[in-house]
Amino acid sequence: MLVDISLTFFRNFHEKNFKFEDGLNFIIGPNGSGKTNILEAIGYLSQAKSFRKVADKDVISLGEKFFRIEGNIFRDELRHEIEVIYEQELGLKKIYLNKKQMERSSRLFSFLPSLISTDRDQEIIDGPPSERRNMINRLISIASPSYMNLLIDYKKVIENKNFLLREKKVAELGPWNGKQEELTKQIVRERASFIEKINIPYKNISKEFLNGKTSVVTYIPSMDGDMHLYRFIDEEMEIGYSIYGPHRDYFEFMIDDRPAKIFGSEGEKRLSILAFFFTFLTVYKPDSIVVLDEPFGVIDKRGMNVVLSYLIKNQTFISAPFLDNDFRTSYNVITL
Amino acid sequence: MSWVPSSLKKLIENLKKLPGIGERSGFRIAYFLLKDRDTLENLIESLREVNERVKLCKICHGFSEDTDICPICTDERRNSGVLCIVERPEDVNIIESVQGLGWKYHVIGGVLSPVRGITLDKLNIFDIRDRIRKENIKEIVMALSPDVEGDATISYILQLLSDMEVSISRIAVGLPRGIDITLMDPFTLKESILGRRKLK
Ligand SMILES: Nc1ncnc2c1ncn2[C@@H]1O[C@H](COP(=O)(O)OP(=O)(O)O)[C@@H](O)[C@H]1O
Ligand SMILES: [Mg+2]
Ligand SMILES: [Zn+2]
């Protein structure tokens, strides 16, 4: 669990420390008070970047030259410290785990996995396929850390392959295509079994959120596990980069068997994603933190109790403009 | 800033190019050498000597001294029929330290990584076929990095040797993935060699 977080020159916080508890943590305050900023900083400790899709320099407090986020984590009965520092002048982000610099920021995510839901969730449904792939990749990585290694390897293969395709060095493609086929089989297998495992409970859970409508996710791999890439060499050469494989896999959210992208209301889209996250928590019981930025904007009081019933196990951070008194007594509340 | 002899500045700049040496340690080493002129003379001599005497063997591309062919390649007793393929000259010593003196080696000079400019023509792989024939090699043991680049390189070599009568194995890829042999302790390395996996 995340014990506390210290912010220096991060957004509207010049020097500030917040203490958290296991279970639910509410962050309450009026608009513009910095609720999302705190959640964003928590996100940095896990994903080393902003979930708002802004550059690192933009989260530095106006007029300052660096930001620093430090978090203490209690894990395996030990205290660990994560530190993220960004210096604008050098354009350099450094990440330390227990004072030791981390080479790969993606390793941070396996140290502190996070599930983050914000009002941008809609983009997961509305946006390009990469939005959905990234989200699904994050969830599978939480459930199975070796999956992240597959993705890292796969990315390296595609980079090298694209280089050769761009340079028209077909003769050297063989070993990379071989490796891509091997990794493709494993990635597609992981994704297919993930979606299969989640869809039935997802139907039931989404029903609770969508007033009786049901959601499922469909998965269409770009390439069958037993397809061979040499069949596409001419096509890929022509285009100059790799166009078949897991980096082109397609996921779609359906509500009552129709694409949510086209037929879903804005509220339904966010609720579908929230329900998807809760299904994931229920099925996989992962040891991850959960971050929900103003989920109650789209949920009524009954829905609120449903949401809370899914969050018994994971340490959770929820922002809201105000909070009923009966909640105030049972949970940790940070008021801005 | 106070005055520093320009030759000394140049030395510090050159020291900083060495692995693991930054501004501070470069500075310390340079000042140390100027105080201890005996060590400095020995170092000059030693640097000149390695530069003149150590070259790459024409057969295995590992280190040799004074001669075109290294003592490992000319050693008649190395007749086990095993040829171990490694990335760097220094890997030969690492493997040899746990494996004994029976094997021969072939240093390919890296692993495939087109994005970093390491393409097939940069690697010493096309002369492996010749060595198998001439030196009566029965088994190839690959000791390359356990990562995608290593995998791709191995799959290319497999293809290159597909019509040859030779068994090919790879030293067991331990966990965590990405740890190469220079970082392994001797015990783990020995285990990986013993547990090598047959590829062909
Ligand atoms: N780089 C920055 N430097 C200083 N203040 C910032 C910076 N970025 C955002 N802010 C301030 O943070 C506030 C918004 O915080 P936010 O967390 O989005 O509020 P909310 O509580 O509504 O979620 C705004 O008042 C904005 O001016
Ligand atoms: Mg907000
Ligand atoms: Zn030699």
C-alpha cells in the first residue's frame, strides 16, 4: 500500500505531504482545489507519467524548474521509497527505487501496479484501437507480470523490423519475423484467455451499472497464431513498416451487442469501463492500487454503494467534490 | 576557475571516456598519476604495449598477442569438437574459467540490432561454416545474450547452418531474463552451460 506522498513543485502543490490508509481514501475539495493533481501524482509513482497525457514539464508548478514526487510504499512487510524527479532544464526524468536509479520506467509499474479511472475513460472506447490495447495490456500486466516482458520484447522486435523494412533490407528480416511469430502466439494466447475469462462476469457486473444493459469486449487478433509473416513481406515492404501482429490487434466494447463507440451515451461509456475494471478486480484479485477521479459524477447514490462494494480489498483513492457524513466516519478523508 | 595545465585537462577529458569514470574520479586519477610518476611511467609503457601487441585473432576474433592466430586456436589438445559462440573477446575468458580448456571459441562481435546499426555484415558469422568443416566441429554452443537480439542472432545462425551436420545448443537462459554471462556468478554460469538446451 501507498503510505504517503510528498510533492515538491508539482502543479498547485509547492511543498505538501499527504498520508494515506489501507482501504478507501477520499480526496474532497471544490473544483480547482487540486484533487486530480494528487491522483495524477499517485499515478506517476506507478506509471512514471501523467495519466492526463501532458508532458512532464507541464506538471511543474508555474515558474519553477523541477518537480519531485516521493512516495513510501509498504510491501512484503518492508517499507520502500519511490522517487520521481523531473528537471526541465535537462529535460531529464529520473526514477529511484530505494535511492537506486531505475533503468526502465516500465519496471515501476510491476512494483506498484495501478488501475486508474478518470473522465478520460471515454477515450478508451471512442479513441483509436491503441487506447484499448494499452488499457488491456496494463490489466494483463497487472495480472501476469511476465506478460510485460513479452510486450517489451515484442516492441524491440517491431523496432528492428521497421528499421529493416524502411531500409528495404528484406534479406535480414527472417530472424525478426521468426521472433515476432513466436511472441505473437504467446501474446494472442494471453489476450484471448484474458478476454474469455472476463466476459461472463463482465456481463453480470455491467448490468448493475447500466440499468440492465450488458457489456462485453470483443477481441479480433490482427493475425492468427498459425499465420506466417513471410506471406506479408511484400505488403509490409511497400508500406515500409510492420502492419500485422499484436500491435494491430483490435478490441471493441459492446453494449447490448452494439458498438458502445457508436451507440453508447457518454455516461454509459464511463460506466462500462468502470464495470470492466471492477470485473478485473473481482476475477483476478490483483494486488494493485485503484485510483478513481470523480466517479460519482456519473453515478447516483445507489450506484455509489455498488462501487464501494467492489473496492473492499484494494487500496483506493477516490476524488469527489463533497461527501455524505456517513462516509466521512468510515474512511480516511483528505479535505483540500 | 583556477589555472589548470592544458595537458592535464586533456588527460582528464580522456579518462572520462572510460567506463565508470566521471568528472570526479577522472580528476582524482589524473592528480594521483602526477604525484606518483613511477606508476605513471608503468602505465604509459603498459598502454603502449597492449596497443602494439594485442590484436584480434584471424580465426576466432578473440584476443591474440603478437601473432595473427591466438594460442587457443593453435592448441592441438582442444579437440573436443565443441565450438562456443560468444559476443565479446572477454566472454571467452569468462566461459573458460568455469568450463576448462577443452573448447574452441568464436567471437561474433555483438548481437543483431539493426536499430543500433548492428546488421549481419557487422558480425563475424559467415566464417563459422568454414570452421565447422576444417576443424571437425561436432557441437556448437551458443553463449549469447538472453534477450530478443540474442534470440534473433541465434535464429539466423541456425538458418545459416541448417544444412550442416552439427548439433547446436544454447546455454540455459536463466531468470531473470536479460542477465548476460558477464553478470553471472561462476556457479550459475556452470549450471547454465551444463543445462544447455539443444536447438538442433
Ligand atoms: N503547472 C501548474 N502549476 C501551478 N498550478 C497548476 C498547474 N497545473 C494546474 N494547476 C492548478 O491546479 C488546479 C486544478 O487542479 P485539479 O487537480 O485539476 O482540480 P480538481 O480539484 O478540480 O480536480 C487549477 O487551479 C490550476 O490552476
Ligand atoms: Mg478534477
Ligand atoms: Zn583464435
